[in-house]
Amino acid sequence: MFYRHVVELLNRRGVTLEEIAEIAFDLQRPYNDELSREQCLESVEQVLRKREVQNALITGVALDELAERKKLPQPLQKMLEVDEPLYGIDEILALSITNVYGTIGLTSFGYLDKTKQGILGKLNNHNGGIHVFLDDLVAGIAAAASARIAHEHPDMERYRADLDLHEKGPVE
């Protein structure tokens, strides 16, 4: 519904889909030798096509931008200006994105929230802007894109011997 709009929002805030795809690639590459950056970009695009993801992104970016213009009521304005450590609403909004693809997205998000790799580190350092929501939303999108890939390419080799036994039936 708002796919183009959210891509433009991300670009306006200094984030490209390729940067998000790079994070997803880094998350999934250890588990998928044949993974390409193009697959990760496609996965990011698919995540961004989900309405609940679009809604979260539109909401979070609006709050960041209002805070930059000092248009939020106090004490919320100050909380976003200083990136209050105990203000967790930004993470909760991002978790609405990761939950689309299950617990693997949740654990990947937690990892990204701590490591701040790639564009996440730049957003977290603020560079004159307020990105309280955006850094977590981008991490949520990357984690969801990574989880989506994991669901499409499960590592079934570790189960092969057990699966072969079940397919042949019980041994007499």
C-alpha cells in the first residue's frame, strides 16, 4: 500500500535498501553458502511490502522528525532528544516488524540492537538528527529479512538421516 512511500522515507533519512540488505546478508551468510546480496535485497523489499511494517516505519519516522522540529510535548520531547535509555517504545515498535517472521527475527534483532553494525551505528550516533526510532526500525527490517530467508532455506541436512529412516518406515 505505502511501499514507495516508506522507501522514500528511508532514503530521506539517509538509509538505502542496500544498506539494510547488507545487514541481512551478514546475519544469514554463515548459514547459507549460496546466499547473494540480491536475495537479501529482495527479502528486504518483501518485508517492506507488508502493511504492518509500513505502519511501524511511518509512525517511527514521524516521531523522530517531530522530535527534530521540537514539536513533541514534554517530557517526550526531551526523552527523544537524549535517547533516554529506559524509553523502550522504539524497540517495541521495531519488534512488531520482527514478529512477522517468528522468534529468529526476535533474536537477530536483539543481536543487532547491541552490535549496531553497518548503517545502524551511523544512525545511533545521531549525526545531528534524531533517530531514536529509525535505528531500531532498520534493525527490525534487517532481522525480519534475514528471518524470512532462513524460513525459505532451512538447513535440512542435519536431519537427513532421521528423515530417511521415517520415510522408509520402521525397521523390522
